[in-house]
Amino acid sequence: MVGNSLIFTRQTAEQNCILCTYWLSVAEEHSPHVIINELRRKKLDANRHKAEATFGDPKAMVAWEEYHSFINMAKAAATAGGRNAFYVDMHGHVSLTWSLL
């Protein structure tokens, strides 16, 4: 907090949104899985095919594999026993302007 204003970074705002969604799910007695990729897109664009996503960087390739492995583990756990699951891929944006929709 600076003076009377709250300062949010892009990452903090995204994580707050994700954590709110998580706690609402828990309150409704669901078991959400939350996977957060904290790497910037200029380092790893995890929503692309591996070759394009990693820019040829060996460390980014490992991060891409681990990220997708976590997603696959969460999907397997969520759909075990024939249960339905709901998958959300949340992204932030650079603008720090907040709107009430």
C-alpha cells in the first residue's frame, strides 16, 4: 500500500484471481488443482507446441515438460473414477486498469 492506494503487479493480480477462484471452489466442496506458471512468456510460452514455446532453450524445455506433466496429473486426478472436470487456463494482461464487469 502506498498512501491510500493499493499497488498491484500483473502477477499479483493474476494470482489473486486464481486464489479467489480456488477458495470459492473449496467453499463449494470441490477439489480444485491450481498450477501457476510464473515464467514470463518471453522465457516460456507454455500454451504453444514445445519447439515454438521454448525458443530452443534447454531449461525452457524442461520447464515446458514439467508444466504439462503437472496439468496431465491434475486432469488424471480430477477425472478419476469417471468424474467430470472443468479446465480453465487463466491469463493476465499488462494493463493495470481495473474494470467492474
